[in-house]
Amino acid sequence: MSGASTILPILHFNDVYRVNPQKLAGGKTIDVTQFAAHVDYLRDVWNEREDGKRDGLVLFSGDLFNPSVESSVTRGSHMVPVINNIGPDVATTGNHDFDFGYPHLTKLVKDTSFPWVLSNIIDETTSAVPESLHEFYVLERCGIRIGFIGLVEEEWITTVPSWPPSFKYKDMATVALELSERLRDAEGDHRCDLIIALTHSRIPNDLKLAKAVNALSPSHQTESFVSTHGVDLILGGHDHLYYASRGVTEWEGYDTTQDVLGAEQDEGDVLVAKSGTDFRDLSEIILELVDAPARSVRRKVIKSLKGKRHETQSNWPSSQKLKDTLSKILDSVSETMKKPVCRAIQPLDLRSELIRTDESASGNWFADVIRHAYDDGLSNMGIESADAVFLCAGALRGDTVYGPGNITLGDIMEILPFEDSIVALELDGQTIWDALEAGLATWPAQEGRFPVVAGLRVTWDSRKPPGQRVLNVALEIQRRRNSAAGDSTPNLSVEYEEVKREKGSRKYTVITREYMTQGHDGFECLVGHKMLIDDEQGQMMSTIVRRYLLGSKYINMMTRPSPTSERPKLAFLSRESERLLKSAKERADRISHEASQRARERWHATIEHRVGSI
């Protein structure tokens, strides 16, 4: 390599959700306004360009619009002014950016002030990347032409609600190598000196990708390296952890020799970095670039990569501009919270004395809604739907009776305040029994661990000692029967299949809270099991319920007869839309039917002793 070196400064972050203050150890707090001010502080030392921008890069690797309490209200729109204030130069999408559907993501992306790249998802209806996203993007900084590509792993695609069926995945490495040929072509339109991949995938996949596309560390670059196509640097997200591969030259504030779960294949040969989560971490990266020999495929080569981890501090100054913007956003969210989202015909009883000691219609309803939340994602794995839901009553707050009457969005957020994800586990019969025993162990104390279930019939005896109270567990099997002509109400028969208390028996798909899978509230038995949908792929309970209510409102509106006709509005839709709406309405009716039926089947109790069924 020859010639003078060029310095290219980069700031990188990923997976940011919360705009409200976050507590640190010791009671101190940080927030996004301090993070934004620090980005400005670091960026302001870069040379100013004629176009008014700075000679450096701020890059973002996906997951912005969900999940958070505010996102449950705004569907991610509140993050647009926040991210525009921070001002990335280029971003890629994460799985949670699709949570509210691709059409809504398109609107959000168009409202941002920077380009989004997504290179390896192709819309088969157009044979191009999805509308409003770029296949690649080229910028010039510090006299260097840089090509940006966005790559996402296949694993999380199956977990995204309403993923468009026309969107097809292409192998990350294959796409990267193909784009390298186009972007580096000396006779082409782009003539890039450097290619940076923004990714949203797990560490093992990023390391595998880095090796396949020759994102090699300076110490592993051979003479033939400059003649290879591929990527020069991978900046990723999705893991929610801070990580710099062992191939970097040096990294202040981070020990690159430490063992990191998933990074077992890090042999110091590649350049990969990830920057934590939630505005708590920011990576400052300095690339030293040198010229490759004339007519090489790679025009510039990374001679050294030095990084620094910036952890947001409580004593950092805030961005007053963003603070003012944020105040308006949160005021708007508060106003939205007052709006009704549904009407309760019967009281929604969430008093702790009831839901923490007894089966309740309220608990049944929430569990039934959650049961169907991941049907689309599970079906992509060959699983028709979840077998059961296992929550604990502590997930439902409010400790009061709501309705009859309007239920506001604020009520829903009060009932479901927790921000951990709803996940899907693969459990055997023994573990299901163990979890139920754990949940019933402290009855009659009003503990949060009391079970709230769907898809199961549990018979138990409170007279027996803790750990021996469950008498029988049966899986609910629903079978559809033909309804009478003209009757659209689901006609379901319910049968039960025994869940045997056997380790290694049949595997069941069970929906639960991330909190419980961490062993909290006495549920150590749920730790370490295979996750079909994990905390990063899952959604908050409030988001799931909010989405269900919005969908129900739309379905009811579309199936209600118009004032001038007895025909429902869906009669004027396409046959396919009509089929989908009818199917969705049947599901909504079934959920309502399940909850009311199970409420009528509440267990019997005596004053002194209790034998019950959940």
C-alpha cells in the first residue's frame, strides 16, 4: 500500500427505543437528549463541508420505531423527530421497524431526513427492494466515495407480523458480493473506494458474513486482498449488546479479548462492531485508509481501525432543541392516552384480590388475545399456532374495575405497563407441570405468580402441599363444525388432550413473558428452554393488545351494514380482502367466545378447601 493515509471518522449506534429517562445504578438517570447532545459534540469537531454537512459519518443499524410504551400509542411516529434531530447519514432497518406493517413503515421512512438501505430483501411484485428503501447508497466523505448496503438475517423475518408474502430473502453474502462488483466498478457510475455494510443480525451471522465477504482486519490482509470483492467493515445491530471484534486495532473502553456469547468464531480476522442499545452506548470509530495499488478492485484499504465506547452519562449536557421537541411529543402521547379504544359491556375486573387468587374473565381475555399474536410467525416455522399461553397475574396491573363503558388507551397502558417482550418457548409436559406448580405454590397469598392461562385446563387441589397441587393438565383442542346456513358465528367443538408429566415428552409451543423465562417470580423451570420467538423478535404485551383492538375496530367497521344497505361493507371489497376480513373476524369472535366460555366454567370452591380448574 502506498501514499498518504486518509482519516474517516464514524459514529455508530443501533437498537434504540426509549425516549423517557432511564435509571442507572445508584439512582441516576440518562435520556436521549443527552445522547443527542453528545453526538453533536463529537460531530462538531469534524471539518465542515461546502454542503453544510460534516466530513464524517453517523450510521444507524436498525430497530427504531418499536417496542416502547410510546410506540404502543404512536405506532412509532414519535421517533421520527427524535432520529431526525440526531441526524444519521445512512440507516438500515431492523425487525421491529416492521412491527406495525410495511405500509406504515413506508410512511415513517418517508418522514425521516436520511436514506435507509435494505439490500437483500426483494419485492417479487417489482423485482426490486421494497419501495422507499434503497438497494444501496453512495456518499462522499473526506474525499472518499463510500457505498452503503443494508443486510438482514433470515431468522427474524419469520417472526415479523404481517410480513408481506411478496418480500423474499436473499443470502447476505451473495448480495454483498454482487453489489461490490457494481459499486467498485471502475467504469461504472459509482466507483466506490470503500463499502460499509449496515446489518441487523446476530453476532454469529455477522461473523460468518464478514468472513464470506472479506471484511478482513489489517493483520489478516494478504497481497491478494486488494483483488477481492466484498465489504470493508460491518456495523451491526440486533443483539442489544456492545461488541467489537478482535480484529480491530484498538478499542478504548472495551476489552476485545473477553469471551462473548455467539462470538466463538471471532479469530481476530474480521472487522465487526455493534453498539449496545437504547441510547446508552455510542461507538466512535476512526478509520485510517491508504491507497491500494493501481487497478486494484479495492481502491482504499483499512490500515487501522481505532474505536472508543461512549456510555451515556448522567452529567452530560442535554440537547435543548430535542428536549423541547420531546416535551411536545410526550404531551401529545398523554392526550392520546385519554382516547377510548374499546367499550366494555361487562366490568373488566382487575382487582388483585381476584386475579391473583382466582380465574377471571379479564385474565382469560388477555391470555386469549396473546395466544394468537404470533400465528403468522409460527406458521412460517411450520407451527399452526401456539398450543397455550402461560402468564402470571402480576403481568396485569391497575388493581381496579374498569367499565362497563369506554376503556381508554391510558387504561390499557395502566393494565399492561411492563416493557419486556412476549416470547414463544418450546416446552415439554414436565416443564408445563412444573411452571403451574410454581404459580400455584403460594396460594392463597396474593402473589403475582398466580397462573393466567389459555389453551389449558388445569385441575388442582389447594389442600395439597406446594409442589403437589396440580392434579391434571389438559390441552384444549378446538375443532370447527359446520354452522347453520347464514350463521357466521364460529361453531367450535372443544376436546381435551392430556399433557403428561414427562420430561422429554411431546413438545408444546407456549407463549409467555420474557420476565418469566429469566426465572423471576419462582419460575426457574422456564430458564434455558428453546425460544421460537425470543425477546428481540417478540413484542410488548401492550403493543399486541393495542394491535388486536385496532384490528377488531377495523374488522367490525368493515363488516357492519352501511346506513343505506343491509349488506356489510366488505361486500364491496375484493374476494381476497373479503376472505381475509372474514377470517380475521372469525378469529376475533373466537377469542371473545373462548374468554366468555372459560369465565362461565370457573372452578368451584368451598370456604375452607379448594379443588379448582384453571
